[in-house]
Amino acid sequence: MSSKKADIKVNLENLSRHYGSVAALQDFSLEMTTGEMVSLLGPSGCGKTTVLRILGGLDPNHQGKIFVDGEDITGLPSDKRNMGMVFQAYSLFPNMTVAENVEYGLRVRKINHEVRRKKSMELLEMVHLSHRGNAYPNQLSGGQQQRVALARALAISPKVLLLDEPLSALDAQVRVQIREEIRRIQLETETTTLFVTHDQEEAMSVSDRVGVMNAGQLEQIDSPAVLYNKPKTAFVASFVGVTNRIPAEIDGKGRVRVLNQKIDLSKNSRSAQEGEKVMALVRPENLTLADEFDSESKPGLVITKSFLGPLTKLGVDLGTENLVYINMTSQEARKIEVGNRVALKITSEELMVANG
Amino acid sequence: MKSRIFSATRYLILGLGLIFFIFPVAAAIEFSLRSYGNKGHTFANYSWIFQQEDFFTNITISLKLAVLSAVITLITVVPAVTFLHLEGQRYKRIFEFLAILPLVVPVVSLAIGAQKAMPTFIQNSQYELAFFYVIIAIPYTFQSLNVGLTSIPLKTLVEASRSLGASFGKTVTAVIVPAIRSAINAAIFLAVTLSFGEFTLTSLLHWETFPVWITRVSQGNVLGSIALSMFSLIGAWSLLILVQSLQNVQKQRRAKSQVEEIEEVLT
Ligand SMILES: Nc1ncnc2c1ncn2[C@@H]1O[C@H](COP(=O)(O)OP(=O)(O)O)[C@@H](O)[C@H]1O
Ligand SMILES: [Mg+2]
């Protein structure tokens, strides 16, 4: 693995950004390898855009260092960084046609007309818009505009592609379609990409690694599977995937009492005192229906039953604030109806807890 | 049925409007064609205009000043308002207030204050008027540009252009100016018409321009003064129509490429 170090494309070292006394970003570090697609995921206001803008050279007032290809580019202005950006808001130049928009970066670089044309046709083909080259942006749908913006950003063969919630203004169906298109193109062109989103499904479905951010800090960065199965903090556990928050109590000796069961506390969980009231974080697939109503399970009433193809999701009222969701195969769920009384059991061997 | 009544009403209103508008103009034209002593109609009052020796001098000066004001507006007001939108959002309210001050401050104090503030070598030249005209036009030009810049996602466009490798200057000429072209056209048009018609401040500063000259010479010739007004009115209209048709040519070019594009999709 000696080539590992040489493979580092982007290295962000201890980035911080303050607005007055408010820290928008604190001590943020991130390494990206060549051709990797990394997503930054987190609630609105957690600092995702700030990271992207600092990397893109649009926010010079920050602390920390930025290396691309091993070169310190911290002081370089945006127009010298060669990074393609796609913004949340529509950003096509309204007075230029689609093709002119895509060619803009090359025109600025004084590339000759024929080469430009060829490149823009190629890219428009890639985003399935080669027939709209002469259209103006206002003649395109939102999804088409963002695809053109993507083509425009790729035209300059960017060192890093920066995507700031490019899909958030689009409707659900288009969103899924375009995110897959982005991933396909990213893999085809082997472009190192930083993708910012607040939608966990979006991040989890198209990235090599996902970094979860909270209040200006990176909580955890890992592959989607690791993030889901081994969250390092309660915040990550509740932000990624569906998580039930079930009232529980710390039982001393590193265990937690929940649904009449005693389960080991995950070593990633924060320390807690005996008797402390907490919320156990339980994935729907880590719950099962008990065969009988015994002292090792918790009874409740089935309130909702959603058929999801091979899986079915039940919403069970345990007398707590929220319904508790449980996943099972649709085969198993056939005998259960809304209104049935059932007993729930936890199958996982350890649990994370959050503040109650 | 309903829409027919509606469109009939529309034409009625349009007709009334036109009569209201055309009647005084027609009456004035008729009046300007009369001759002293009621001896039928004649173009004598119009040829009188051109016989005035200062006619061409003054109209040339006014046109020059108008063009100069437009140029100054273009190179100072346009970048200033753009900069305000990009970097000075916090101070926007203050500048919006400052921009209407030329309407509020009496012209006399504006004239004297501004005159004193000018460097002497400019004070001695009639071209100093262009600077005053730009200031007087600011309430209108600022507003027009303000609206234009608010209607586009300026910050994002600039950032997109910069990230694609364009310098700030290139971004202004290739992206911002074309995106707010109609607002800039409107601002220039306002600067031109306001400078061309400005009277109060000019005469307070004892300069002679076309409007000042008109007022002076027409004092001795009533019919001649009407002919002059008609002449300037028609002149202004021709200018308007010229600007409009230039804009239309631009629009048609755009529309043409859109039609081609639709044809391309259909075939
Ligand atoms: N121009 C600004 N002035 C003051 N605060 C800002 C500014 N831009 C961002 N912030 C603050 O910085 C934090 C992070 O913002 P941002 O990176 O845009 O979040 P995100 O993209 O994750 O929604 C937020 O709390 C926001 O209020
Ligand atoms: Mg954001």
C-alpha cells in the first residue's frame, strides 16, 4: 500500500470558519483519494456548504490548509483552482444557449472553437441533452438545467467536482434519476467528487464514503455500510437510516434496560450513570415479534402496516411518544393485521443510546 | 361572447386613450402650422427654427451632454450598483435611501454644492453638466439597475463564472452585463432623456443647452415656440422608436435561434 499516499487527491487540514463569534466550521479535516466520490451529509446549517465553498476558493476567510495533488492551494483564487461547481440554485448564464454555457469554461481558456464544440457535444450527449444545444436555459426544466450545469462543470476537466445540493430543488422522481446519472458520469470520467446533501438516502446511495456533519464538525466518515452498521455517535445513528428512539434506562455494568430486556451498551455510546433515563436507538430490522407475551418482551398495538415489496413495515404503539417501526419479510407479516396485539423483542447484541 | 364584449371594451378604452393623447398633439401641430395674421397654414414656423443661428450649436451640445451622461452612467453607476449587490447587501438600505436624495434636495442647493465640489478645470467647461445630469438621473437609473440585478441570481452566476476560470472583469462583460442588458438599456435611456431635457439646473448655472435655448428664443415668437416643442417631441419619439427597433432586432435574433431549435427537435 505504498502508493496510497500518492493517491491522495484532496487534503483538507483543520479548516475553520467563523462568522463573528459563530463557528460555521470547526477543525474540519478530510482526505479524498483520486476518483473518489465523497458525500457530506448533515442537517441544514451544519457547515456543508462552507466546506465546499472553501475548497472551491469562494471563501478566502478561513483557517486551515488545502492541498490538491500535494500542492498547497490555500491562497489560490477560485478562477485558478480548476474546480467545477454545481450549485443548489439554478446557475446557468441566462443570455447564453445550452451549448454556450457548456463551452464557457473552455472559451475563457481560449480553446479554439472546434475543440470547444466537440467537447460540449460530447458532454451534452453524456447528460442526454445533445438535442437541446441551441435552447436557452429558461426553455429547460429544472432537472435539465442541473444536467447542463453538470456538463458545464465537467467541460473544464475539473480536478475536483463540487456539488452543492444540486438536486434539492427537483421533484422526487427526477432527483433519483439524476443522482444515478451523476454517479454514472462520475465513475466514467473518474472525477474526484465532493457531494453535499442533507438527504441521507441520496448520500448513501451514490457515494464511496459519506461524512456526517453536525454543528460545524465532522462526526464520522466511512463507507455507507459501516456508517449504517457501526455508527460512532448517537447523532450518526439517528441521522443515517431509520432509527427508533425507545425510552430506556441505564442498568449499570454497561447495560441498558429497554422493552423489558437487558442489552449491552455499545462501546461507542457515551458513558452514562446507573438509573439514567435515555433513548435507546434501535433499527427497525433489529426488532422482531416475540412468539408469546412473556416478561422478556413488550406488548403493543399494530397501528400501521406498509407493504414495501419483499419487506413489510409495521408501526406499533407501545404507549411511548412515537410509534416504533419494525421490519419483517412480507411472508412473515401476512398473518398480522392492523389492530392486532403483538409483543416486540430486540435482536441486536448491543445498543447505542441518546439523551432522553 | 364574454370575450367579445371584453375585447370591444378594450378597444373602446384604447380608442379613448388615443384620442386623449392624440388630440392635444394634433391641435398643437395644427397651431404650429398657422401663420401670423391668420393667412392659412405654412411651414414658416419650422423653417424659422432652422434659421436661428444657435439651433445646431445647442442641439449638438445637448446631444453630446446626453451621450456623455450615458457613458458616465455606464462606467460609474452600473459597476457601483453591481458591486453593492455583490458585496454590500448589508448597506443596501442606506444606498437605496441615498439614491433618492437627488429628488429630495432642491436643485438650487444641488447646483451650488455640486459646482463648488467640482475641480476648477471642470467648472469652466460646459461638460461639467454631464456629471450633474448623472446625479439628477440617479434616482431613476439606480432603481432600474436595482430591479434588474435583483431579478437574476447574481452571486451564484458570478461564482459559477469564477469557478469556471473567468476573471472578475470577464465575468462582468460576459455574464453580468448581458444578463441585465434590458435594465442597463433602460438606465441609459433614462440618463439620455433626462440630460436632454434638463432645464432648471442648467439655467441656474448659466449654461446654454437646447432646452434653455428653446425657452429663450421662443419668448419672442409664440408660434415658433410651439413648432419647437413639436420638433423636440417628434425628435424624442424618433429616438425612442430607434432604440426600440434596435432592441427588437436583438430579440428577433434570439427568437430565430429558438425557432431553429424547435425545428431541430421536430425533425
Ligand atoms: N454569510 C454568512 N453570514 C453569517 N453566517 C453564515 C453565513 N453563511 C453561513 N453562515 C452560517 O454558517 C453555518 C453553516 O452554514 P452552511 O455551510 O451554509 O450550512 P449547510 O450548507 O450545511 O446548510 C450556518 O449556521 C449559517 O448560519
Ligand atoms: Mg448548504
